[in-house]
Amino acid sequence: MGSRVHHFTKEQTQDSDFYCLSGESVKVQMMYRKSRFYLAYLAELDCMAIKLPFRRSDSPGEWSMLILLLHETAGLSKLLSKLRAPGQLASAMGCKLHKEKAHLYPPKFKVADV
């Protein structure tokens, strides 16, 4: 089972709009965290990348999730198309990140072993 290095509290989780691939919005629980995250603007993908680190209780190493935040509510199809181009996914994953204070509102999720 994984545990987040940047913890999200139940008290700051609230219902908010989440935009689907179709462009429609649905209400989902969104977590909140204001912290210093490693992030970068990826101009070629027109999105922000934020690194969310994790620690696993059964492993000495650290894992991380790279979250890509779109500027457009209906931009997911365009982003997915760009990521399919040769080298784009590797470029996004290897981008140079800098530490900066940010407000992060991800949909509620749980990391677990499969």
C-alpha cells in the first residue's frame, strides 16, 4: 500500500466539477493541498506538470506520479493526441521541474497494490 508524501486532509476534500473527455462536467470529491511542489510548464503540451511523490511502506525507495494539468476544460483529447507523438511522453516525464508553492486540487484517489 502506498502513502502520499504530500498528505491531503479529509476536512479540505469537497465536491467540485471534474471535466470529462466529452467536455461535460460531473461532481466528484476533490482533495486540496497548498504546498511547495516540483512543477513545470510544458509549452509543447500546453499544460503544467506537477510531481506528486509517494513512499511505500514495503519499499525503501520513493515513487512519484506526474500530474498534467490542462488550461482548457475541453483540452484532454488534444493533450492525448500530442502525447501519442514519438518522444512526447518521454519528454514530459523527463522535464526539468522547479520547486514552487502551488494549490493542488486533484480528484480523490487511493494508491493500492494490484
